[in-house]
Amino acid sequence: MRLTIASLTATVALTATILSGCSTTSSHPTNQGTSANVVFPDKASAWPEQGTFPNLDSLRLLQPGMTKDQHYALIGRPHFNEGMADVREWDYLFNFRTGKPAPNDVVQCQMKVLFDTAMASRSYYWAPESCAAFLRYPETPAAMPAIVQTTATTTTTLGADALFTFNGSTAAELVPDGHARIDALGQQLAGMKMLKHVDVYAYTDRLGTDAYNKRLSQQRADTVKSLLVAQGVDSRLVTAQGMGKADPLSHCGAMPRPKLITCLAPDRRVEIRSAGVK
């Protein structure tokens, strides 16, 4: 069978696409990292499901000319299966708190980053476009009150190995010191003058199946939430989300399994992000 130049070219292109990881070209970015027809992916295909609550201060640091590594460090990996290396579109699904009563207290937004051929960011798009307003800094009032109550945003990271027994996820499987640390944090949060929200994120390492790690991390997040509520934190202000293998912190190559488990320890963690007035 003879292979024509056209079919050979198509085969090479298909192979390159597979190796780069499901490259997305729906918006057809130009070499300069712009597009006249921006297309956003279906929100139902996002992972984690329903997206994440981003750190606004990190989002505000994004600007044209940044590398993918710099984006990853600030806002994590893209939320859609579009590859990491040679693709020139990254998509995110973010949730923003509006400060309004439920059910209008959270708005879901999509953000797209387009990169030029040198893989530097050039364009940022939002759907709906009004979501870009969340990145604006609050206006400074003309006259400051005599007493200013400052909202403190805090992220507390607890190693899962120091909280739970091996593969444990329930309150009964908490180690004594881990139980005490969560109780102390719960008392601190419950004692704040005005607590706005507490978001609990639990992560696993890359070992095991996606389904197992997703279930384990969700159970751990739910357990930590329950303990915080038991210390007086308003349950309506607390969310719990199992992130599974998402956003690893370690850089571990091939090594014997016992050493690999130790190396992956930073990935096994629980992050508690809170905001309120002390």
C-alpha cells in the first residue's frame, strides 16, 4: 500500500496531537495569541466538577507575557482536558462570591488564556464578560472610618499523614494530634467577629485510581468540615471538596515504592481557606 504525502501529513499531525494531550484549537488563536472567534468549552466537562474558588489576589497578578509555569503557580492547572505542553488555549471554571443572599451568593465564570507561538500568554477572555469585574480592586472610600475592620484571608495547610491514619478518612481514624489541631483551628474560626466563608480542600497523591482518590479526599474533607462545625463554626459558611490527585506539590520521579510514598507526602494534604474579620 502506497502512502501519499497528504495521508502522511495527516498521520503525523494526528500523532502530534495525541502526544500533546488532546490539544484544543476551538478558538483558533493567531500566532500573536489573539482570536476573532473565542469559543469556551462545555462547563460540564470541567474537572474538578463545578470548578474552584480562586484566590483573587493571585488572579490579579496575571498579565500578558507570562509563561505557563507562572500561570500554574498562581492559579493551578487548567480545568479542562486540553493538554499542558504545546497547546495554546487554557480554560478555567471559577466560582466567585457575590456577597448577596443565597441562591445568588455565587457566580460561575469561565476564563480562557490564549498563548502566542512562543507559549507566552497574550489574551484573557471571560464568559460572561461581566466576570472580569471581580478582578477590580475595591474602590477606596473618600473618608475612612475611625475604626477599620480588616478582612483576613488565611490558608492553613495540614499534612494528611499528620491528621489521619494510613488511608483513613473518618473522625475515628484521626490521630490525636491531628484531631487537636483541627479543634484548635475550629475554635479560632468560631471566635472571629465576622466569618465570611471557610473552604476545605482535601488532596491525595497520585497513587491509586482516580475514583478511589476522589472518594478518599472527599471523605477527608467532609470529616474536617464536621469537626470545624462541632467547634462552633456556622455550617452554612463551610464547604468541603475532595480534589483527588489535583494540583500536586511534589516532583518525584521513578523510585522504589516506599521512597515514592515518602516523596509524595506533600501532595497528601488538607487546605482550609478562610476569610473574615478577627
